[in-house]
Amino acid sequence: MLDTILLQAPLYLLVFARCLALIMTLPLFSTRAVSRIAKIAFAGYMAFFMMGVADLSIYNSYIGEDGAFSIVYIFLVLGEAFIGVIIGFYITIIFAAFSTAGQFTAFQMGFSAASTYDAMAQVENPLMGQFFNFIAMLVFMQNQWFQRLFLGGLTSSFKTLTAIGIAQSSQTLVSFMLKGLTKLFADALIIALPIMGTLLLITICTGLLSKAAPQMNLLSEGFPIMILTAFFLIMLLLPSMSDFFVRSFAGGFKALEDLFAGIGRGIQ
């Protein structure tokens, strides 16, 4: 293993840069609970196994026969790391949709003030946002999407995508990321809309009844009613939410594969 790495050290470093950047930006792996030594070691093993898959012949002109390389090679390493960041950031966008849906729900429930540090999202997040994010991570792991990402998505990216291809297709990449951000809010609204709509109707009914009969003092009971109703709806809708999470992951991975294939065809 070490002999192979030393003989192909410049190419190995390019593969290692992409793998390490992906792990450092991927949800769950990017948390502080995972030590940096473990991340670097895992990226090193991934890079070794990806060496047999990666087609980096386009970089041979930047590496001499004796292994020497020019200053352009440094930019190629940065480009490979940038590709890993793109993949990890897009997966993070998918998870951010679930966290945002939880924030929408928490605001309508009255839980928006109950925020704590979310270790997975690494931001201050309301409790419902953390709950949806946690459910999404369980669905992600239970359906073996991590294996599909490393064995499918990362492998296909090495076959079709290079730093030179990214530089030549920057407009396509920007459009892809903007579409991902748009889909983030659309998915979050779809997830939270049934609960938000029901709670809005409860708020309107409570306000009308309080206006008609002030002595009932229904406003003081509004928050407990909305909280209990929201948890009841979440319990009923959780199977449908899980199916939607699976479809979101499948759509996100399909979009990544289409991006890789499109950029790969553009540079051929």
C-alpha cells in the first residue's frame, strides 16, 4: 500500500484532497465529535481505494516523469478539494431543508425561543429543527445513503469530473447550486405546510372565540393546544415525512450524478 502511494504520490495527493474535503464538509462526519485524525485516516484509505477508479490522466502533463510538478499543480490540488466541498455542501443543503422545516414548525408552535446548539448542523437550532434533522440523519443512515455516496457518487465524480472541468463549467455549477438553495426552501415548506396550516387555523379560531367571549381567556390556553396538536400531527405524518426524506435524498443524488455527467460531456 505504502509503495503504491509513494510511486504515485502526486496523483494520490489529488485524490486525497477531494476525499478529505468531502469528509470535512459532510454532515455527521464534519462534527467535532469525530476526531481530525480519524477523518484524515479515513480520507487516506478512501483515496487509496479510489486510485484504481480515478481517471486522472488529464493531469499527467502537469507532472514530470520524475514526479516533479509545476505551480499549476497546487491550483489543481485546490480544485480537487473544491470538488469535495461542492459534494459535501450540496448534501448539507439537503439536510438544511429538514432543519428549516423544523424552524418553521417551531415558530408556529411557539418553540422558536427554545434554541440550543445542534451538534450535527453546528448552528443554533430550535428543538423541532434538531428533531427533524435527527430523523433525517437516521433515515439517511438506515437507507445506506452514506455507502451510496462513497461507493457511487464519489466514484462517479472521479470518472467524469476534474478540476479543469470545473473551471470550464463554472456557470453550470453556479446554476446548480442556486437551484439547490431554491429547492431547500421548497422542500422545507412542503414538510412544514400541513402542521403550519393546521396551527394557523387553530390560532384564528382561538382569536375569534376570545373576541366573542373574552371571559373564557382562551389565549392563555392557545400555546398548550398548539403544542399538543403539533406533536399529534407529527406522530401521524412521520411515516409520510420519512418517505419524503428518502425521495429528497434520491433526488439530490440524481441531481449530483446529472451534474457530473453534464460537466463530463462538456469537456470531452
